[in-house]
Amino acid sequence: MPFPQRLIEGYRAFHDARLRREQDRYRELAESGQSPETMVIGCCDSRVSPEVIFDARPGELFVVRNVANIVPPFAPDTRAHGVSAALEFGVAALKVKHIVVLGHAHCGGVKAFAEKAVPLSPSDFIGNWMRLMAPAAETVGPQRELPWSDYLTRLEQANVVNSLNNLLTFPRLRALIERGEIIDRLIAVKKTQETGSAFRPAREADMMRRLVQRHHGNLPLDTVESIWRVIIATFTYVQAPFSAHADLSAGDALMRDSARFHFGFTVPLVPHVGAASVVEAVTESTGDLGLVPAFAIAGAGPWWSALEFDSAPKVIARLPFVERADHPAGLPVFVISRVAADAMVTETEVWSMRVSGWTATSVDSLAGLADAIAVPDRAFDGAALLISVPQGGSIDRVTDTLVKAGASVRATALVGSHATRYRVSAEGARPVPTGR
């Protein structure tokens, strides 16, 4: 079979044009060797060329490509490991400063995994390789009523996150992270042909839990969590710029500490006095976040009533993601924004409720059942409540309990949800759910 004519013509064009123009560059690379600062782990899909996407010159990128841009977990055995070998060479020999996992939309490998495609050969090399995606698929969950294209997009994005997690299983990379030499450079780039991603509370809560569960070494947990929060927030901001609107009513320093710890200094911080002002600003924005204290503030009023409309933003997260004694940003904070339904985490539902006959007996009846913020409600001569119902509970059970305690429930509306609260014990044990 003759050599493809298109390649012959392409080589001649390169030899007669680009090689001559960049002769000094190629000579320098030949004499001095390569010293790329960035390693890219990409897909072998012919449509997704890292050199083209990043407009890179020869010698600028150290690239390894495979089906579905997968990073396998560390496996110290005698079998052949192409990606692991490339990682070892890139980090140990070339001393790259950045590691980029380059995912993309319409990935054939991800689609084959999702469709449980028939093997292309008896050896089923693709099927065996794509099984490395199983942890990513578990985080996404079953398709159910999700449109097929949206389900594939979620798998593609989860696959990038899974590859990042697998990078952390390599001892040499982990050692560099503990020494603080590469943790602020470990970046995942998700290339999508449609839209960039925004703040995704389900993903971020899960990542923070995994981070704490895997934490070990001399680097303090506060430092590790803070660095990762800055990385995630900055990457999200680069994809889709947003501002963080913060209610300073609970204390200027406390709220600023929380905002900077969780979102860094790249994300603009807009101060407000009063949660209602924050909700109004987020409502008028296209993708901003609101940060309000997750407890009652004297004179604040039922700010959450503005979240009851279908088009209104919702409570999407509760900070900090992992609670512990002496947390440097331990102020309990609700995050308010608009996000896609598939990005929400619904472990704890947050409800707006209006009741009459609110008494100390009503307060006591909710103990162990739900958390509640209560403010006076003149309209019903009672109270306006913000109820957090933990996973396994229900708003109907809360309603029944309040009625039995002598209160009358006038109205309820779902105004958001967030991840189950997790706490790390003083002894440093793995995080355990608090129940809300």
C-alpha cells in the first residue's frame, strides 16, 4: 500500500515553508533538548488537537493522548502502562510545571462506555480501557429522565474529575503536592463545543469530601482545602466570570474570611448589608453567587421568601463543605444562585414555611427532625421559617409535627437544597455526616 499522498504533500509544505521559517527554533530544540512547562493528557480523537487548541509552538507541550483522555490510577506492577510512563517522564525528567487534562464534548469513548457498545474485537481493548471510567459513572448516577446528550456531557465532565483524582494516587505527584510545588498548577481543562461550566455544588461538595478523606502528610488540612478551593473557584471564574455578593451583617471579617477561603481573590467580592440585598443582586445577575449567614440575624426579615418563585435563584450549597473545629472559615453560610438542575445536590432540602401559633413548644418539636431559622411574620401573626430537612426526612413529616405541637402551617415552598453537612472530628477522623 503506497504512503498516503496527502501526508507526502503535507510534509513537503512543512519542509519548504514552516521548517525554513522556524529553522532556528528547531535547531535549538535539537541541540538543547525539550523543556516543556506543560504536560497535556488528551483524547486521541482527531478533532481535538492540543497543539492547535492552545496555539502551541514545537517544544511547548508534552502531550500524551489516549481514548477518552483517561488517567488510570497508580498501579505498581510489571505490566505496560503508557500514561503512567509518560507521567513519570514528564514529572521526573522534564519537570513540567503544569498538568492539563483536556476533555472534550462528543467523545466517542465516553459514548461507547455509556451505550455498553459491542466489542470491536475479541480482545476488547477499548472496553477494558473504558472500564476505568466506572468511578466517574458512579458519581453521575443513572440516566433516568435526563436527556441523553446531557447525560453524556455529565459523563465527559466527571471523567475529567476522575482523572484528576487518579493523578493524586501517584506517589511522586502526591509528594510534590505535599511540598507545595505543584498543587497550584494541577489544572483540568474541559473543552466543550457548547458552553463553559459554572459553579457546580454537587461536584464541589463531593471533591471536598474526597480531598479530606484522602488527606495525609505534613501539609495542614486547612492549607490543602484552601488551595483546592482557590484552584476550583479560579478555574470556574475563567470559564464563566462571576461575582460573589456577601451579606456582612454577621460580621465583616467573618464573611470576608469565608468568601476568600472558598472563592479566592480572583472572584470579585461585592459587600452588602442585609441578605435581602444579596438576593436582589443575584436575581438581577446572570451567574453571580450570593453568600448569606445560615442563621438568624436580628432585623433581617424572611429574605428567603424572594426565592419562592420558580424563576428565582435558590439555595444551592452550605459552607464550609466540610466542618471542623477551628476551621479558618467556619462561618455557616448559604450559597444562593441559579444553576442547572443536574448540578444541584439534593441531600438536604431547604423549605420556606409560614406558620401561625409559633411557640417554644413548636421550636422544641423540631429538635432532631430539621434545622430552622425563624423570624417574626406579621402577616400571619406567627413566624416565617427557613427549614433544612435532612436526607431521609420530609417536609410533610415536619408539617405534621408542627401541627401536633399546636402550630398552623399556612404555606410551604421549596427554595433550594444542599449537600449533607460533614464534620471532621478533633482527632482527625474521616468526615461523618451530621444528619443535616
